[in-house]
Amino acid sequence: MISFLRTKFIKQGGKMTKLNQYQTPIFSTLKDVYAKRDIIPFHVPGHKRGKGMDKEFYEFMGPNPFSIDVTIFKMVDGLHNPKSCIKEAQELAADAYGVKKTFFAVNGTSGAIQAMIMSVVKPGEKILVPRNVHKSVSGGIILSGSVPVYMNPEVDDELGIAHGVRPEVVENMLKQHPDTKAVLIINPTYYGAATDIKKIADIVHSYDIPLIVDEAHGAHLHFHEELPISAIDAGADICCQSTHKIIGAMTQMSMLHVNSTRVDVNRIQQILSILHTTSPSYPLMASLDCARRQIATEGRELLTRTLKLARDLRAEVNKIPGIFSFGKEIVGRYGIHDFDETKLSISARELGLTGFELETLLVDDYNIQVELSDFYNVLGLITLGDDEVSTGKLLDALKDISKRFFGKGKKIGESVGKMPTIPESILIPREAFYSENNKIKFLESEGKICAEMIMAYPPGIPVIYPGERITRDIITYIQNLKAAKLHVQGMEDPELEYIKVIDEEDAVYLYTEKMKNKMFAVPMNLGANKAGIEFGPEVLEEYFPDTFGEMTYIDIEKQRENFNEWSLKYKNTILNTCEKLATAVNEAVRDGYRPITIGGDHSIALGSISGVALEKEVGVVWIDAHGDMNTDETTMSGNIHGMPLALLQGAGDRDLVNCFYEGAKIDSKNVVILGARDLDVKERDVIEELGVKVIPYDEVVHKGLDNVLDEIRDYLKIDNIHISFDVDSVDPEFAPGVSTPVRNGFTPEEMFKTFRFLFKNYSITSVDIVEYNPVNDKNEKTMNFVNDLTEFVLNPNV
């Protein structure tokens, strides 16, 4: 067992630790307990300590790896429920890195990243991520069903690569999306650029949400003061590291560190158990155990030597004609707060060589394999395993390449211009993953939903992700990349003639509003003082019992009225009814339901919105041919169905304004009137005074519905939306069954598109569907339309 030294810390590898970091519980158990006892195996793997292994492979590997290649049993512990040596090894790792809990990740950092994401966000919840994330992050987003909100990293046009995301960008995006549940940052980047992760942690924590960090390239940072600060030391809640990249674990071995109560350790364990193999490799885990010992006990000394190697090599490389390697001098550029000098990026642009060509030369002519290449650079890693011999051979190769190509090639040009803006997201990644797709000509794909991820080099950032809308700018940009012979990755067709897209009818909406519904019927005509609309709910229930059969009816109880009060007809009965509706709606909201109110005239919105607004701050999209923004002082008819939206904002009769509870229910800046075609003269004054945004139907026709919907999304900076829909907003040709028809108006297709957009972009707390008048209907057009729209509201995944 590990001996806990409770009285003092031990300084090992330059860091203070509590535990004896020279111990290797997994490796020691395998080597000194299992292998030394010469156990006769009647367990998997079937090679039985190498005896059943292919002869050539066994002779090449030697006997030792097979002697410790075992499966889970008591002697060697189990990863999914560790109790002895694996538990102790993880505790030692946590102590070495100064964290509360460490998990060994045997599916690589990719599996650890997916576990991190799944532990902090649920289906439909937002997670803030850089645009240039590793594909494992995209995989984690797909598995979790979360909604990615993308941040653009800083692009360095000179170097042709992307750096980190600035703290200011994180802060701005959180202000725009305050309902975000977690933030993911890549730090440092593959190329060694580190952002101000400490400042980002402080910003994220001010929202009381976790910061999770893909620190795949930073397993060594904690152990040397001349390296960028590690994520956990900077205050990150959870991070994962590829322990096989710079320090000495075998390929695939990684660690996941937790250092916060903002993440549930038990949930992480549960998710790792789902993602991880039930047959983890013990030789690989032993290498992880020993790599921890090495970095914990010798880390500072080894990293001091490694940094000197990297600095000396970089200095010599920069003396070679036509070859360049950036270093600490780039610190201070946007997105670069610090730099990891163990990452050696080499450019031969001045020799007329792309990074891809330089990589090919190095491996074919000099037997040197770099980590990666892009259009401008190759990347080499200087690690604990390097020495003057290996760095010297790379230096000699670069000198020889310079002699061969200097002054003979054309300089590699600059990039083809600024990338297009992030396109509109139609489907979240999980929805795009499950949607059917087909191929069409790339040049004809404008407006389609993309089914592929297209990556541009430089700078290594996706131009478009699956589920996003293809724009003309994207098509033009990719054509320019192609013409410039720059590298485009992701499209199945390498010639870029065809692209996979998702047709609207094939789109699968998995996580759009998973909320239970509760329906209320309010058969009232007093607000409009028009006969017929009181029969609307009853007729709908009779013809469509599957849709409307479970409505709760709000009784209309006639109250004593002051008939001398001509500007507020039936005020007392309407107020009584709206307060009863508000009570019922409020109870439904508190019980987790989405209330859907079927009218009746539009005065009932005073009750439905009041009931929701007591629990949640809501915005309102008021879809109506009329504004319903009159007051008792501006009304020409005295009918209260022309007043509810003004009353909800605190304008008008005080008794009605104070329906259900005192004061205004909604803020005017959170209101949009859509599709108005008939506004009273004095009503316009109320609208102007309160500052309500009105988008008349004429403006919809002029701008186009898509542009208008985008305008609404840009305007309404609120998460929760109540939709109050008056059927008379639809053209009477398609919906004649209303009490106050107005010529022209929306088509049913436009209205479904509008509802789909609102459900996609907002949390829809509640919906009114009012003013259906069966007396005025023709050929059941309106009735069928109201049923179809209600079915969508009940099940917006359709």
C-alpha cells in the first residue's frame, strides 16, 4: 500500500507532493507479483504469456510484454472499479499533478474528451467550444446531444495557423449565451500556442459553470516553471492530457484530471465505464504508471534538458537560408499568452516548399518523420526522448534541403483571404449524424444543409460543419482554395465537384424541446365581442379528439359589469377569466409543462402570459394581423382583445395590468409583433412610446421571411419565448375562419417555417392559438390548418 506522509510534503521532480512518487503500483504488481510467481494462466488473452503468439511477432517483441499482458482479476485489480493497485496508481497521479481526482483514460485522450463533455452537458444544452476543435470534441458533442456554440480562434495569416481563443471572445460569447452549461478550451494548441487560460477560468467561473480543457499537448506543463501554466494550475475544473505525447507513456495512454466540485466525479466514472473497453491493456497502463513516476520524480531536470535542446535547435534552424521556426517572439500576438517551446514548427515557404512537400522530403530522403504537416509548416515534437543526436540529424537534413532548393523555387503565396462567417446552424451535430444525406453538385448546394465537415488549410479551421447551411460565400471560398491548390479536407469527393447534403424533409430533430405539454381551452368571445370564436375549442375537440381531446376548459363566469365603461367592455368577466387561466398556466409551468392555450379571442393572452411570466422572464413573439397595443384611452371599439399586449407591458387600465400579480409582465425590448397589417392610428403612438419592434407583413414580403427571422433572432436576446398566434395573421384565402380577417398575410407554409425557426432557436415556454371562428370557416380550411399547427406545437420534432 502507498504510505501517506501526512506530516510534510516531499519535493519530487520540482513539485511538492504528499505521496511517494517513486512507487509504481500497477507495474510493480504485474512484474513482481504476477510475472515473478510464474502463474499458469487459464484466463484471456489466449496467447498464454506469449506461448500462443505468432512466432515472428513474439521474437521481435521479446517475452516480457506478454508476461504481464493479463485481464481483470483480484491480483491485478480492475479499471472500472479499482480497489488496489490501479486505485493507488490513480491516487499517485492525482498527487503528482496536484488535483483532487485522476482517471486513467485507456481510449486515449479522444475518449477522455468525450467523457468530459458528456459529464457536463445533457441533450439540448449549450457548450461553448472553439471552431477548430479536434474531431473527438465533435464526437463528444454528437454523443451528448449537446448544442455547440462556436468561438473563432485567432488566425495568424503570416504563419498560416490558428492560435488560441482570447478571453474577451469567451466573455462576449457567454454574454450572448448566458444559458451555456460549460466551456471547452484547447490549450495549448498543437503548435504550442497558449492562451490566457487563467483569465478564461475566472470569466467562466463568474457564470458558475465548469471550464473543461483539451490539454492533450500539455501533460508536461505542470512540471516546469518555464512552460505555460497548466490548465488545472490555472483553475480549470477538468482537463485531459495525452501522457504519450511529450512524456513517456505508450501510445493511447492518457489521463483525465478533476479539480472542482462543479463536475460530478461519480458521473465521470460512470461515463468512462460506458466508453472504455472492459479489457484494458495492462502493459499500456503499466507504462502510464511509470511515465507518471518519471515526470513526478525527474520532470524538472528532464524538461530543462528538453527545453535547451529545443531552443538550441530552433536557433540553428533559423540560421538556415529559406527556413524558419517561430518561437517565444510570437507571444503577445492575439491568442498567444505563452508558448511551449517543445513544439518545433518549421516552414520552408521561402524555398518554395509547402509543409506537405517538406514532410515528404524528410521521410523519403532522410528517414525523418515529423508529427504533422500543413500547407505552410511541418511540426516536430522535442520530447524527453530526444538528444543531440536526433536533433542534429534533423538539423543536417534541413541544411541539405536548403542547399537543394534555395533560390530555385517560387515562394509559397499567402492564403486566399478571410474565411466566411460561421454559417447558420440548422441541425445540431447529433441530428445531422442521424439524418439521411445525398450527393448534389457542389456549385448548386447554396441553401442546403451540409452533411460533411470541410476543413481549410491554412488555417486548419472548419469552413462548415454538418448541420450548417451552405452559403454562397462558402462555395466561393472553397472554389478559391481549390484554384489556389490549397488543401481542403473533409469532402468525400476529392475533386470538390459533389457534396453531401441533408434535405429539409430528411432532417431529424432529436432534441428540439423535449417538454411535456398541457392544453387549456378558453371559449371566450367577450374580448372581441364577435360571435363564433367561443365555439372554436369545442369544434376542434370534436373533429380532432387525438389532438384536442385532453384540453382543460377554463369556465367563463359572467361577472357584474359597468356598462357605462364603454372603453373596457366586459372588463370584469375578462379579468376573472384571465386570472383563472393564469393560475392554471402557472401551476403547469411549475410542474414542468409547456402550456398551450386554445382560444377564444386574443384577450386571453393576458392570462396565459401572466401565468408564465411569474415563473420565468419571457419574451413574446406576437403573430397577428393586428397589434393589440391599444389602451382604454386609444381604443376605437372598446374591445379588450385589442389591448392585451399593451396591458402585459404595463400600459392601460390598472386593474387589467395587475392581472394575477401587480405590474408589467414583459419588457418591451423583449417583444416583437410579426405580420401586422392593420394598426390603429393612436395604437401606433403606444407602440412607439413603449418601443416595441413591429415587423409588418409588407416588410416580410420585401425582405423575405428568412431574413426577417434572422432579424428576430438578432433582436431578441432572451432565452425563453412565448408565442401568441392569432389565426388572422394568415391570409384569408387559406384561413377564412376568423372574426376579423385582413387581406393578404402569411401562407400556412410560412407560418410552419416561422414556428420551426422559433422552436429551433429559443426555449418555447408557452403558446397561444386564438381567434379560430368555425362560423366563418370555408371547407374546413381553417380548422385543418389549426389542427396541423397544434400538432407541430405538441411535437416539434416532427
